[in-house]
Amino acid sequence: MCRSSVPARACSGDYLVADADGVVVIPQERIEKVLVEIADIEQLEKDQEKALADRASLESIEALIRRKKVRKGTPA
């Protein structure tokens, strides 16, 4: 059974993730890929936090930010 609400559609077995900003539907067949991407983004954010704590150069921090944007599909 599927429930549809523009612009998302949720089917039995799909994952729903919600917070104060809204709800995301993750189709069951994409959950593995999404979990890998989450782990990658978490690592990039840890690297950014470490760079800031270590007072890394602005160039180093900007390089980390560009890596994160590329992961999200945004042009660097």
C-alpha cells in the first residue's frame, strides 16, 4: 500500500525520517546507498570540526567545504 502527498510518496517498507524541519521519505531500495552517504557526510563534518579545532588554514577548511558540496551534488 502506498500513500502519496505531493511531492513525496511513501510505500510499505520505506523509511520515514522526521525532525523539526520536515519529513523525508527514503525508498526501501535506496536505504543502503543513503546510509553510506550519511556516513561519508558525517566523516566530512568531523574533519571540518577537527580542522577548526586545530586552527587549520582557511584554504584547508575551504577544501573540506568543497568536498562536502561535491558529495551533495552541488558544483564546487
